[in-house]
Amino acid sequence: MMNETEWKAQRKKAQANYELKKMLVGAGRATAAEVEEARRIFDALKAYQPEAPGVDSPCVDRPAVPTPAPKTAAVESAAVVPGMPVPEFTKLLEELTIERQEYHKQMCLRSNRLGDYPDETNLKDLVDEIQEYKAKRNAVAEKIAYLKANGRLPATPGPADDNAPEVQESAFLANLPADRYELNKLLVNSLMPKLYRAKKGLAGAESELWKAHYRKEMAKAKAAVDAAKRQLSAMA
């Protein structure tokens, strides 16, 4: 969450970008879609509620509150013990803690770059990355809290039909721009850079945990690029 200083800086940048796009569209150097996107970002920042003074910065890594599993009357007062061998429990806790710290670091590195760009820069992709790492950090933190409280990880639900690869691709295609120009712009400015970042991350990953993470991210990004390219070819 942004504090008031960060919020004001981002709001100022978004307003400048919106005004610039409005001027450029008259000169044929920007599209109506770009103006609308700039307006949407500016409106979202105007409505944003910055954190109150004294609230911890989003780059202060605080553990999540433990989430105990539902207890029956028979075990209401029983102490929580690991539901797995202690060495395995300790190793899992250590791995999750490292994973959370890495997500937190990546989020903060990107957050600290927000002030490095000119006011007219569209920072949507960078903000999206920050939110993505924040969500991943929080998800791992919840796992850690649950593990500490219950001695095990939450049960993983079975795969649902709507998580099938063909269903996911169908939903992805349905959300792609119908305009060839806008689709090509999405491919060049967003989808392909994400694939590049995933490949770069995999090349620089040192632990098996992060190698597995970037392989998964690279596979998802490549699937998105391939799907967009097929859609683009179909529009030719």
C-alpha cells in the first residue's frame, strides 16, 4: 500500500501522462485507447486511499497472523504438534521463509524504482509487477502462519475443471483486444517483455526453488505469447 507521499507522486505522474496523451491524440501520435487507459489510471489514483501516518510501509515485512485449523471439542485444549517429522517441518518452514523474503525483496526493489521515471511515463506494467509480488508474498506468509499454528500446510483442493489448460487459454483469448493494432501493442509491450523477464529470472536463479518458480512463469508467459500470436495471425 502506498503512503501519502508516494500516492501524491504517482497521482501527479498519472495526471501529467493523461494530459500529455490528450494533446498527442490531436496530433495523431496517440490513440483513443491510450488516452482512455491514461484516464483510467489517473481516476484510480484519485480514488486511492493512501495509508494513514504511522502505518507500516509496505516494504516492512511482517509475518501474517497464524490461522488455526478448526478444532473439535476433543482437541480444543491440545497443543499443536507438527503433522510431519520435525526435520521435514523445519526444512519446509525454512524454505517458505526464504521464498517469502525473496518475493518481498522483489516487491520492494520495484517499489523503489517508481520515483525514477519521468512524470509522463506509464508505469502500469511496473505497478502490476509490484502487486503480483505482493500477492505472492502474502500467499506464502499465510502458508507459514498456518504451518506454525497447525503443524502442517492447508489441504490443497483437487484440480477444478475451470483450471484445465484449454479452459484457461479460452478465457485468455476471450479477453484479448479485438483490434489488431491493440493486440499487437499488447504483445510487444506486455506479453513478450514478461516472457523475457521470466527467461532472465531463470538464467539468474541460484536455488532450485526459484528455478522451478521461473520455469513455471516462463511456461505461462510463453503460452500467452503463442496464443496472442495465433490470434494475431487469424486477424491477418
